Amino acid sequence: MMNDASNTNTMKAEDTPELRKLYEDFEAEHLKPLWTQIDDLMPVVPNPKALPHIWKWSKLFPLAERAGELVPVGRGGERRAIGLANPGLGGRAYISPTLWAAIQYLGPRETAPEHRHAQNAFRFVVEGDGVWTVVNGDPVRMSRGDLLLTPGWHFHGHHNDTDHPMAWIDGLDIPFSYQNDVGFFEFGSDRVTDYATPRFSRGERLWSHPGLRPLSELKDTVSSPISAYRWEHTDRALAEQLLLEDEGQPATVAQGHAAVRYINPTTGGDVMPTIRAEFHRLRAGTATLPRREVGSSVFQVFEGRGEVVLNKQTTKLEKGDLFVIPSWVEWTLQAQTQFDLFRFSDAPIMERLNFARIQVERGGQ
């Protein structure tokens, strides 16, 4: 195998009228010779067009509030959702080549009408309560720290049952589905099918009991049947990992770093076929080892203060801030206080297609 840079451009031909005519004829027939673009198509390591970027919650939320005052929610635009556009991706509202993230804002007593689409979606709530998302007719309470799922082709709408607004983040696989031409969309009811406000949804009542599976639901599902992963369970799981670490019983992914993955209880795999969701807690003073991964990730700070180092550039973070890590960009987290972060990624896609690769700098700490 010859990967040495000195071997590149060995096929460069002498510029002649005949060669220029050959290239003109290629263009006329919609052809592109590999030898003129191999460095771009087959780089030695991933060379993402997406850029690492940080969005500050202190700027995002006021903009969402202004949109709430000026832009109605309803048919046509469907959602008052503001997509985070990666500055390296040409103006599209893509946070990475495979992932979409947005802040969605719903005003007092507002309803976002029902629809469904092939794309998989979730919602994560960093602050607030009072909205119910109705998924296939099942009203699901949304509250701080909750992860809520809307798998592909599930009808869903939202209703705010309070006199105050609420905002949250949406995550979807829109860019992946768009590039691969797999998208479908269908309108549902102009309202939502159930305005009830139960404390727990039907999906939770069936599935949110540790280690237990209803005998009426023995068929495995592609996406998780749990409609809401509640903060009290996530918080307790992370706290117990750190307590076990204190007792000398290894339970964390690294010293001072607890983490959990949200899973589909029918398979033990990811909550949805294209999106992985995790939650991380770092003790004050903890830093992760520098690492690179194939695929892209998005983090949102849930609580605490810290820093992220992206390609050697350090940025301070606080509650609500979001950042994207493109493929093969080196990153590190550093906690100033206890540092809680929600993470989602395209890891299921990369793993199923056998593209996944991770590099950890063991001497970096």
C-alpha cells in the first residue's frame, strides 16, 4: 500500500490541446476523471466540510422568544423551529451532514398541528414544562431533563396547556434522509388527537419498569416504544455510577465521568435506527481524554459550567449551550463545576455501515 504524499500527482499529464479537448469531452458527457479529484474524494483521513461550532443559549433563547412574538405556528411552516446551520455547509439548516438540530418554541395555549414524516426525531428539554407532545394519539408530558421520542412515521403534535411559553431542542436525521431521497411527509389533524395531560403516557406505563417487559408486547420494534425517558431516572443512574466509584467499585467510563446510553428495551440497541442518545456527567475538575470519532455528535449543556476543546480551540460553556463535533475533529471536555451534558450522534449509521472508528489520545491528560 502506498500512502506517502510523495506518490501523489504521479498521473499528472502534460497540458496539451489534446488533453484540454479530452477534458471538454468529459464535461459534455457528464464525466469526471478520478485522477483530478482523488485527494478530495479519498482523503488520507476524514476532511469534513462541516465545522466545529458553538451556539450560545443566551443568544438562541431570546431569538426564539422574538420568533414567538412575530411568527404564528400552524399549517405551512408547521413548527416554530429554528434550525442550527453549520457555517461550513453552505447555508442549509444542517448542524452536520447527517443531523439536524433546532430550538422549538411554543407560546402559551398554542397548538402545533399533527403531522408525520419518515425522518426520526426526538426532543430534549433543558428548561421548562407545561407542553404535551401527542405521539400516535398518546399524550406525553414534556419536562426538564426528559428525552422524548418521535420515531419515523409516527403522527405527532404539541399543545401548551399553560400561560407561559416553552422551548426545547429537536434532533432529527433530516440531512441523511434528504441526501438519500428517503423522505415522506403527511399532514394529520389540524389540532392534536388528544388534549389530555396525563402525568405518564401509555408507553411509559407499559415499558418504564426496570427489567420488565409486558407479555402483550413481545415483538421487537425498530425504535424504542418508550415515549419519554424521565430525568429522575437519568439523574439517579448517573449519581449511582459515581457513588459506586467512590466505594471502589468501578462503574464509570473514566475517573469522575459517569455516562448512560438511552436504549430500545426490545433490542438493547439504540433508541432509533439513525440516532444515538447519551447523557454524560463529569465531576468538577474532570477532563476527558482527547479523542476523534468518525461521524458527528451534538452536545447540549444541561447544567453546570465547563469548557470544550475543539481542534485545540477552547470555549467556555454554560447551561443550554450547544456545540457540534464533525467527523474526526479532536475534542475534549473539561468540567469546572459538576458538568451535565446531553449528547446525540449518528453513531448507529456509522456502525451499521462499518465506517465507525475512534482514536483516543491516552497521553493527553
